Amino acid sequence: MNNKKINIAIIGTRGIPNYYGGFEQFAEYLSVRLVENGHKVSVYNSHKHPYQDSEFNGVTIIHCKDPEHKIGTAGQFLYDFNCIRDSRKRKFDIILQLGYTSSSVWSRLFPKKTILITNMDGLEWKRTKFSKKVQRFLKYAESLAVKHSDYLISDSIGIQQYIKEKYIKDSSYIPYGAEVFTKFNSNLIKSYNISSYKYDMLIARLEPENSIETILDGVAKSNSNLPFLVIGNNETKFGEYLKHKFDEIKNIIFIGGLYDQEILNNLRFYSRFYFHGHTVGGTNPSLLEAMACSSLICSHDNVFNKSILGEDAYFFNTKNDVAELLNNETNRNESWIQNNLNKINSIYGWTKITEQYELLFKEALK
């Protein structure tokens, strides 16, 4: 098995290159590196994806019908159904499923002779944006994914422990990855009318469980006049609510969605404070990318974030914590920054993450 070319499909994302979020970014990085290691990799893309070619950096792109733009959330279920149905026509050795929310109901349709490995993502049913009814469905979907997968992956120790306790089932711990950022270019931030280390920021989906409102309440309460950049799609109900609520706080600037990695990384690198408010999930991609960009991080105080950062960050729970931090002149703690860079190199580097996935694939095929 050591040198055999493995035929791998990645399913469960909107597609690559990334124009959306964490799993799309993950699929892009992992698929390209697996191809470089000699494997055949296919990634399923929405037919509405901006990238319409049939290949991306050696990765085969399979476009499937995605009606989400017409019928909303229900379209995600039909898109996953179309991807799974297509996979039955192809002789994949392994299907790597990223998440399970809208695909688990079709679990019985996956090709029987193909090994199904599922990355369990975070605890989706904990997300406060969902109604009780939806949360119950998500718990059910989670149980289906556990039941029908041949192997499970947890991208945080917290998720791994949860699966072990809840389902009495083992999962492989493989975190998300990142690469240390070195292509510094302060010219790229000038279009935002900001100066190096003279602004604060956050990057996140604008959802309640990402503590956006708490952070911005703290900004509004503080004495800070420095620009505060909010990067994330704000053309949503909650996004519109936040823009309206903080409309008169002139230093809060809603940038919207931004997917140019070079610009994002430079914004992270030259920020004074980078706020990370995620409260649900495993190894969050945006947190690792901030660590890799030498950001001085202010993180929501919870087990998921602390398991990654240790003591190498400021932590907050309330708007008062945020305001106090912004009000105090704080020296840039270079030891925290270096410690976080060391973690990226030793634990979360993409080469290491790819090796761990490859090892699991080979073990599964034995």
C-alpha cells in the first residue's frame, strides 16, 4: 500500500477554489497536496461555483446541480444527493465527507465498495441561530453520520471526546492546517484607509455564536477611536441587524466577505488586535490562520479555543472584557506570537496534516 495511488473524492463543500469558508479552504489545500503526493483526487463543486473548469492544480473538479440559489436551504440536501448519486458511477477508493448536515440523510446511498470517512466538523446542533426543531434534526443527522461512516475524523480533542462519550466510538484526531505567513506587503492594506498596527479586526461568519455582537458592544463601549474591521458576509438577516445597531459607531467598519488570501493575511499581520469569538466547533480555520499571520489574538474564553491557544492570547467573555482590553495600552506580546507560530510549525502545518490524512487513508485500505 505504501506507494499505491489512491483514488479519493472530497464531498460536502461548495467547491474549490475557496469562495466561501473553512471546509472549502480545507478541501483546496488538502486536495492539491494529495495530488502532489501522487494520488488522484476529485472535488465535488456546485454547478454555480465561480470556477467552472474541470481541473484545478491537478485536482479533478466534478460539477453537480445545486438548486440552493433557487429554493434556499433545501437545495443543499438536493446538491448533496446529486453528488452522492454521481459518486456511485465512479470507482473511488475513498470518499472524504466534510461535515454531515445535509448529506447524512442520504448515507445509505453512498457506494458500498467505497470507504466513507467523515470529518465530523463542530457540534452543529449547538448553533444558536437554529430553532429547537432544526437542532433536533442536526443531532439526528450527526447520529446518522456516525452510524454510516467507516471512519470518523475529529478536528479537535473536544470533538473527539464528545464522540467517544456520546457514541462509544473512536475517531482519529486530525486538526485543521495552516502555513506561517511570510509575504508581508503593507501596501495591500492602504485601500482600507488604515495604518499598520493602528486598527483592530475580526474575520468570521456573522452569526450569533461567533460573539460578533459581544465584541462590537465592547468596541462601542470602549474609548478606542481606532478603526475596527468586521470581515464577513453581512448581507444576511443578522448581518443587517448588526449594521443597523452599530451604524452610528463610526470606527466600526463592515467590510463584507473577502476571500483574497494575500489581502486577508496582510490585514491579519498588520492588525493591533485580532478578535476571535467562535464558541462552537473544533479547530477553527480562521484562528489558525490568525496565529500563522503573527496576530496578537483576543479570543472568546472556551475549551475549543483554549485547547489551541493555551495561554498565548488575551481572553474575553463579556463586552466589558473587550472594552477594558481596548482601553488599555497593551504592549505587543512577542512571546505569545512566537509561541503560536511554533504551534503552526509543529502541530498544524499543512504538510503534517496531509501526511496524517494520507496515513489514515492507507490504513483504511488495508
